[in-house]
Amino acid sequence: MNAEATSSGPGRRSRIGLVTAMVAATALIVSACGSNTTTSASSASTTLEASTTGTPVTASMRTKRYCEVLLLQVVNGQADAEVYNSFPLNECPAELWTKLDAKAIATAEGVSLAVLNGPRFWLMDRVEKEGGTAGLPKKDFGGIEMYRQASVAVGPLVDAAKPYTPHEVSRSTVFTFDAGQTVYELTAPDGTTYLMQTWSQQKDPTLSEADLSGLAGHLQLPAGWTYRTRTLEEPLRVVTTTTAAKVLQDDLGNSYSQLAAS
């Protein structure tokens, strides 16, 4: 991640790393855009039309690239974040994203910190989420337009997220993975399974979907954890419309949702 603080020093950098990990784990979930019906992406403009008119699109959003800018206010060790997401306005052009300066953004926006979260890539085919993009606040960060998709109470910096630690997120969504798709899963020692929903290039800029099948050899899995791939024989839906989602990240920053017990 390319985040910077408004001041420097080893202790400050360490704290920023903790904030970044925690916020990324939360924000990429609650900021999934959508409408009252199904939202997916054959292109950014098609998705935008669908999300504002309620007209479903049939093409998959899988592998679509996006980025986020998180604006954090930290008061007495407690952090709150506004989450701005490039999806579905654009696919976060690399030539613009790499030029963003988090410290300059924080100064311009009058916040304690700015965190650059991305690039990331969706793995689900569709997201169903209440509400659309109509009326959402929008900002331009270095030529990349983003909607404000969420406000997140991050909480104490000392409780920042660690890899392989689940956190509850209220997101009121249904993620659908189509039949025939390859999915990537972590299984905890107690048998709980977590399904990868986005992969990240923050820690490994070369990571691609083709690499995910062999990821087990690159992850620092805790004792008793396993990683596997499988091909779906029928659609898989992760439903968190009435209950909180349980979300974690691996040590490369890829994000997973807990599957309901079968």
C-alpha cells in the first residue's frame, strides 16, 4: 500500500500500517456498490446506468479492477473513515493511481490520514445491495472519480486488524458466484470456511487471478489453516442481508467472507 502519514517516524509508520490493515479489511466490504436489484459490470458506464435506474445487467463483474481512498479522522486514538470507491465509475487507471499522494490528499481534505487501498479485483459475479449511486457524494482524486460508499467507525488503533482474524461488517448484500467459476477458500482449524471475494495487488503488484490456484505456497498460513480451490457445480450465494458478514484478510491482503455452515 502506498499510504503516508501527516508526520513521519518509525512509531508513526507502524501505527499507520495497523490502521491501513484494519480499514482495508472493513471498507472493501461495506463499499460494494449496487442497486435494489442485481448490479454487475460489463463496463463502468453500463454498471452506473444499472445502479441508478434499477435495470439489471447480465455480464459478470468478476476481475473488474477498483481502488479506494479512505479519509480518516483520528481523535484520542479513535478513528473514523469515509470510504471513496472508484467502482463503478471507472477501473482506477494505473497511470493516475500511481501518482496519488496520500499525504497531500489528507492535507487537502483536512483529515488526519488518507489511506490508498488498491488496486483490487472482484471475484464475485454479482452484488445485490439496497440503494443505488444516485445522490451519493462524489470526489475526484487526481483524475479518478469516486463515490463515497461508506462511513466506517474504525475504533481504537490498538485493536487494528491482523491477518486471518475475522471481523463483523454490516453490509446488507448478497454476493453471487456463478456455476463453473473457480473459487478460493480458507478453512480454519474449527472447520469454518472463508471464500475469497477480492484479490489485492497492494503487497504483491504482480498477483493475478491465474496465481490464485497456487497461492497456498505463498501464504503464511497459521497453524491448522488450509487453502484450497474448487470449481462450483452450482451458483454460490453469500447472503448477509439480515446478519453481519464475517470478513478477514490473508497476509497478502486478499479479502474473504465467511460461508454459512452447511
